[in-house]
Amino acid sequence: MKTISVMIPCYNEEDNARPIYETVKSIFINELPEYDYEILFIDNKSRDNTRLILREICAEDKKVKAIFNMKNFGQFNSPYYGVCQTSGDCTILLVADFQDPPELIPKMVEEWENGHKVITMVKTSSQENRLMYTFRSIYYKTIRKMSDIEQIEHFTGFGLYDRSFVDVLRSLKDPTPFIRGIVAEYAPDHLEIPYNQPNRRAGKTHNNFFTLFDAAMLSFTSYTKTGLRIATFGGGIIAIISFIIALIYLIMKLIHWNSFAAGNAPMLIGVFFLGGVQLIFIGLLGEYIMSINTRVMNRPLVIEEERINF
């Protein structure tokens, strides 16, 4: 009998932890009875009653495992680490808030049995804020055009990964893993299945401007060189334009020495413009250096505080 692992990352999901467990369990009992299963929760140092609820579930059902992180290790490290701790013939990654519809599990398993090693669930529509969805679409298209790797638009990590691909994830030793890009890079024959993303069942989203910016910068610095190329070429173009303008001003001054007054305004505008461009490029360069620094330090993905039912 094949075993299917379902990995569910949690952070302050006290209203969703038990419902997602009961839903996934019901799917395996009623729709996939020919498979054994395990459900692994990895908690990223929740501040509510999520851990208490997970302890209760683990005490009731030995098929449920839990990993409690020592601290919050971020929205990418914890799920990636959790996937690497599963033991099934394949692993399904989905979030606890029901925005990754559990009812799609049988469809993924069916395609897995048809020979697809990696199945990526791609949002074709979403019930979230329409403006936010539009911004996400622009971001995905921008990264896709700028990256050498064919990125998967509107893929958040929700999907099925065969054990052979999970072994690849374990072997990478990346201290800042971006699973969306890793799947695009190392699973080129993946199957994409479209779905509509519903709203959260309960609770509030934990994403804000800074977490979304971190996600954007991680993908940008990990899978594009375009930012540095823009800085190089942009700096060269601005230098050439500045030289031409300076030459024109010099010629105009020599020809009309007494009547041509350059004034201070062009100089001030030029200084502020170049200063702003330099700060942008220095900040961009800093993002790349910070990414390199994190990888060089090679810190662990996660430090566990406790394991249950392993």
C-alpha cells in the first residue's frame, strides 16, 4: 500500500487547524481508501492556541505528526523543511487556511498515478482582493520575463511532489529556499492544474508589505541577473546623456557667453536625479549581497523545539 504525506504549515491557525485535519482525513477515508497516509503539521511558533490544538490532534490520531519550530523561521524555510521531513511515496503541500482547496487532493493523486512526478496547482482566478491579484499577476509576468528559468505564474507551492523530487529538495542544502523557483528549475516536466483560489476559511492573512517584498526580492535575487544588468547599462546610459548635456551647455556658453545663463536649477536637478538613481542601484546591489551573505552563512533552515508522533 502506497503512503501519501500531506504537509501543512501553520502560523496562528487555531481556527483552521482542526477543520483542515478533519477535511484531509475524510478525503482519505472516503475517496482514497486504498492509500495509507500521514498528516504532518509544522508550526512556525504560533502565538495563539494552534500548538495546543495540534497536541490534541496528535494524541487522538497517530497518523498525525507535528513539528514545533523554536522560532518563526519565515514563510519559505518552514514549509520547505516540513516537506523534507515527510516519509510518504509522495508529498502534498497545502496551507491550513483552505485557500489551497483540499478537495483537489484526489485529482493530484490520480495524475501522480498517471506518471507525473510533480504536479503544480496554478491559480487562474482568486477570490482575494482583485487589485492584489492584479499586482501578483504583474509580478509573476515580470519575474518570468526577467528570469533565465521558466517561472510558473501564480504557483505558490501548492501541489504534489513525488518522493524522488523530495529527495532532490533534501539534497540542495539551500539556506534560503524558494520552492516556487526550485520547482520551475528542477521539475521541467511538471504538470500544471488550474484552480480557483477561495478566500481564507477563518483568521487573517499574515502577509503584509514587508513579507511580500521579501518574497519578491528572494525570487528576484535568486533567479534573475536583470537587476544588475539594468544598473550597469542604466548607469552607462545616464553617464552618456549627462556628458552630452554638459557638452551642449559648454558649447552654448562659449557661443553666447554674455546672454546664456545656465543657472543652478539644471545642476541641482541633475545632482538629485543621479543621487536618486545611485541610491536605487545601491539598494538593489545590497539585496543581492544580503542574499549571498545568507547563503554563505549556511544557517539551518529550521531549529526544532519538539516533535510529536515521529
